Amino acid sequence: MEKAKDDQMDYSKEMDNAKDQIENAKGVEEEINDSPIEQVRLTVPIKDDPTLPTLTFRTWVLGATSCALLSFVNRFFDYRQNPIGISSLCVQIAALPIGKLMAATLPTKSIRIPGIKWTFSLNPGPFNMKEHVLITILAHSAGSPYALAAVSVVKAFYHRGINPLVAMLLTQTSQLMGYGCAGVLMKFLVDNPYMWWPSTLLDVSLYRALHEDEVRSKGQLTRLQFFLIALISSFAYAVIPNYFFPSISVLSFVCWIWKDSVTAQQIGSGRFGLGIGSFGLDWSTIAGYTGSPFATPGSTLLNFMAGFIVVVYIMNPVLYWNNIMGAKKFPIFTSHLFDSDGQIYNISRVLDAKTFSFNQQGYDEYSPIYLSTFYAFCYGLRFAACSSTLTYVAFFHGSTILRHYKDAFHGKNQSGDVHNRLMKKYERVPQWWFLSILVSMIILSVITCSGFGEQLQLPYWGLILACGMGMIFIIPVSVMVATTNQGRLPAEIHELMVGYLFPGKPLASLTYKVYSYISLAHAVEFIVDFKIAHYMKIPPKSIFFTQVGGTVISSTVNFFTAWWLLTSVPNICDQSKLPKGSPWTCASYNTFYDSTLVWGVMGPGKMFAPHGQYSKMYYFFIFGAIAPILVWVVSRKFPKKKWIKLICPPLILSAATHMPPATPVNIWSWLTLGILFNIILYRKYKAWWARYTYILSAGLDAGTAFVGILLYLAIQSRGTYGPSWWGLEFSDHCPLAHCPTAPGIEVQGCPIFH
């Protein structure tokens, strides 16, 4: 009897185990049938209506108009003292009522194009979500081409002439080259369901909230109602930090208590110190440098926080208060360049005004160039993050990328999630279309650089090297952004290379960076749009024509706007010659100019070569390359400990590389809100999180954007920035935080230490 009971118990256990296996198998099957990523399953619809029209008259009229208008306005304001950008989010919201109005009023009769058999209707039916997506993507093409920053620096800062055809070709080719690279990589960066691009879910949520009919449950709000409440609330509140109380953007209470202590203000300042006890009550403070915290996965936030704490609160204090590399001569947190006396570096003493080249004699007579120790350490971390990204993607994602590359080469698609199956209904874009754009843009770029008297200082082999370097980093950087929503573009690698290859040639530095770093940045932006279209089931050929058209329109309007301003505004960007009160100070282009001086005129050899002050920073390349390999080895040795695989060295190393210009208060505010929503609320209130989180982010973005535009156009453009009082300053009121503490260093407004 006991044996029978034992057998029965064993049989029952086996049945329970079998049931568990069946349920687990069902769960896996459901994930494969939908998406392997939970956030995608909670956000992206798994249905499609292939009968909906896409490239309609409404799409082209609203999209092209929005693209041209945003390109003109954003480029116009780029040259002013207070540059303001209008994002495609504004178009995303405004296009809905206009599209519905067009659907209600335009005639439905078909129109035949003279000379050919093509016909189209002004009004093919109700305004639909796919049209809305394409309009927004067209508007999103109205980015700011980096090539025009190079053109502006040449004309307005170096006061050198440049052929307008060269400038136009530089603008168009750099934009379209990135598009060609993005299209070639669609198979394993868009079709792959594990490349889920977290930021795209914000857009998907907003489209669904604006278009889908939703029955409100008792005691709940629909997503559209929630979005409108978030937008109105954000709009109403944003008036405070943008007009009445700008100081609320950064609150540093430690400085208010210890008003006369340099050390206390270095510790407590959120803008110029360690930011302990500081926080910001402004959405732009939270999302201004690292994007919306709601779009960043919890594991990414934890990796980011670990790196931030180690660098800012362990390494920086150790380096500074032990006076490593003369740290106390300079502020504890700054990106400025300094001379040996701790003063701001006078770049005019080492630059030959006639030839615009480096003056070695002036440099020898003046001073070597110095960075604050924290900023120098951040350069090392940037080097480490670059090499770490390559080895991390190779070891953790290399086999997957290789498999998808083989599948793409043989015309296969083994991803098999529901979104790929739904997209099979539509004809794919032939790869030769993208390859044709890529090859033709490279040829045109060679002509641009080598012809016209080599005005850009970059020979053809330098251009080919720039294109090759950009393509090397596209996959690893894209994989990082696609899986973590964070991934730093390796600008320093490109600046180092061109600085060593073409020393003393600032225009070559700018051009090389345009074709390497910026083409990569544009490629990532295009891939994000591809993924949104993939989730929203837009026919691939529709998105192709939309993006190509938007890129050409945007590049053309941007160029002509910039050229008009550069040739018609007297002394534009020259603050010493502009009349008092002139807004044409080009504040946003001074950084580009300084970059050409450091990397182009002086060259990295002055700081990072074996005889330079910061030569040891190169060891960070080795450290960064090894770190992911160590994590990979440990994860293989202990496969059951899944948390080990969540350790991401590139994220940890790049946590502090946003600073400066980002400050500790930006990062702390971003981390706090991200952890609250994407770890705590995600685990405890998943249904609420899935329903409202991304909608909340879109509402905060939209409200902040609208109030910024409205205030500038209505009040601030006339020189009135708010009521005159203590809180009007965009400052955390820590004036001593930027002071050096080394004995004998004299800086205006700071005490002298002995």
C-alpha cells in the first residue's frame, strides 16, 4: 500500500511537472507569437488593416509643409542668442485635427496627372493613423544638419569664403549617406524583435491614444483623456520654470545654508559641483540631456546609476581633494580650457590669425592647455565607452548579428514575431535602392571634397576613411540604443583620428566629423523611424519615399535659410561687432568653433600624446575593451545567475560622459523619476504602467514644448524674460562652486587660498 501511495505521489508530481511544462511552453509560444519583449507586448498592437491608404494627398501636403516650416524656424532660431527648437511632437499633435478637417471638407473625386496614367484623390477617406505616422516622420526629417554648423563656422567665425555649391552638396550628401547606411541594416536592426528601440514606444502609445476608440472603465480615464490632462498640466506648470521662476530648474539647498564656504558649495551645487542634496522641478531638467526616463528600461537605469555614483561620488572627490593632475587649480566641475595659472585659456595667443593654423611659437611662449581633472577623466571614460561598446556587442550579440546577416544575405527571416508576419503582406524595399543611395552619396562626397579647389581641406582618402569609421560603429551603437535606450556616439574617436591625420587644419576636422560621426547619428535617427513604421505596420516603400522626400526637403530648406542669414545679417556671430541688443550671437555654434580649435588647430597631441598632460587617458581604451569580456566570461561560468548578464559595462562607463554639459542635478532627477516608474511602478502596478506611462511622457514633452514656443514668440523675443527678482536667474545660486582651491590661484569673485 505504501508503495502504491508512493507511486501515486510520484505520478501526481510528474503530472504537475507536465502541466507546468505545458503552461511554460504556452507562455513561450505566446511570447513568440506576439513579441519576446514585455514592454512591446504591453504597448504595440498586434493587428493591422492593410487597406488603409498611406501616401495620400494629405500625407504629402501636411508632411512636406511641416518639414519645410520646421526646418526654416529651427534653423532661423539656431543663430540667435536663445535658440529654440520646435520638435516633430508638435506636428504629431497638430496634424490630427487638420487631417480630420481635410477629410471632412476636401472633394473625393479622383484627379488624373496630365501625361501619365497616375490618378489620386484629394480625399481617399477618413484620416487614418498610418497617414498620421508618415506626416510626423516627414516632419521629423527637419533636423539640424551638422554640415551647416561647419559651413557657419567657416563663414562666420573664420571669415573664409566657401562655394555655395560645395556647402549645398556637403549638406545633402551627409544627410542621405546616413539614410543609405540605415536602409542596408534594416534586416537585423528593425526586423529583429530583440532590437526593440524603447523610445519608439512613446510614439506608439501617443498614436494609439489619439486614434483608437477606447471605452472608459468605471473610475478610469481613457488614454486620450489622460494625455490631455498631462499636456494641459505640463503646459500650465512649465510657465513657472520658463518665465516666473527659472531658478526652480536647479535647487541646491546646501549652498543656501553655507553661503561662504567654497567646499560646501562644491559638494552641494547641482550645476557646478557634486550636486548632493540638489534636485530640479522642471521637465526639461529631467529629460534635457538623456531623454525621457520613462523610455529607459529598469536594468539600464541601474547600470547607469552605478557608473554615475562611482565616477561622481567616489572617483571625482578622490582625484580632486588629492590634487591629482593639479585638480585644485581648476573648478571641480567644468568643461572650460585653462592655462598653467588656472585662468581661462586665451586661444588667440596660439592661433595664427592670417593662416588660421596653430602657432607653435605662441604656444611655447604662453602655456600648455589644461582640463579640469574631472573633465579629463570623462575623456578617458569616453574612450573606454567606445572600445567597450565594440567588445560588448561582439561578445553578447555577435552570434545573433552574424545569424541575421546570413539570413538577410540569403533572403531569409527567422525572427518570426507577429509584427514581422504582419509586415510580410507588404512589398519590401529592394536593397539595391539603399545601396544606390549610399554609393552615389559617397561618390558625390568625394567630388565635393576633392573638387572646387579642395576648399574643405579633406582629401579623398580622408573622406573614405571617415565613411568607413562611421560604418564600423553603426551596428554596435545601434544595438546599444535599440536594447537599452542609451548609447553614446563615439565622437572622440573621430576627433582623435582627424586631429592626428590633419593637424592644424580646422576645416578638415569639421568635414571629417560630418562624414563620420554625423552620418552615423543620422543613420540611428532613420532606423528609429523605420522601427516606428514597423510597429505601426506602414508599407516599407511608403516609409522609403517619405524619408527620402523629407530628407531632401529638410536639407534644402535648412541650407537656403542658413545661407540667407550668413550673407544678409551684418557681422552675424561676431559679438564684438554686433550692435547692442542684437540677437544674432550664434550661441549654439560657439561649441563647434571651440571644437575645431582644440582638435583641428591644436590637435590631440598637445593633450593626449605620450608627452601630453593626459597621455594616460589612452589606457582607458584597453580597460574598456576588457571589461565586457570579463562580464561575458563570468556569465558563462555561472549561467543560472541571470542578473550577471544584465551588467552592461558600456552603460556603466558612459554614465558620466554626458557631463558636461549635463550636470549632476540632471542625472539625479532623471534617475529618480526613471526608477520610480520603470522599476517600482512597473513591478507593483503593471496594468497602470502599461496604460499611462508612455502617454504621460508624451504629455510632458508636448506641454513643455508648446509653452516654450509661446513664451518666446509672445514675450521673450521682445526682451522680457520674466519679473525681475532673485528667482529669475537660471542658476542654483552657488557662486563659489566654480572656484579653484589651490593656493595662490586668483579668479574674479573667488577667495584666494594660502
